Amino acid sequence: MAGKFGFPCQERHRHACRTNHDHRCVASGDPMPTEGWMALVLGVVFSLIVGVGLMALLFYSSRKGYDDPSQFRADDRPE
């Protein structure tokens, strides 16, 4: 059975969720346990630390000239 505009997923979504007075979808079921929230927060914090660290290394290497192309002088070539 197709929902609005012919998308069947909308009809299934409408039946899978109940809506509150703001017509936002509120999933039914048990709330997330404390361990789940801790894992979520630790995952987000770890991802931010890795992202910030990699960006810092990128800027550091750019400022120190590690990303510049190689330049050879004529007297540096082997004979």
C-alpha cells in the first residue's frame, strides 16, 4: 500500500511510530539504558578527539613545510 506521494515507506513509518501533539515521531519501547548513553558519549568524545588531533597534525605539517613539493638543486644530484 502506497502512502502519500506513492512512497510505501511513509505508510509503514506512520504505523510504526505514534505521534505526540507536535506530530513528531515518538518511537515506542524501552528507554536507552545508562550504559548505552555512556557508550554514545564516549564514542562521540573519542571521535572528536581523533578528528581534532588529525586536523592539528594537518595544520602542523602544512606550517612546517612538510607538504611542499620537493625541490632539487643541480649540485644535489648524484654523479
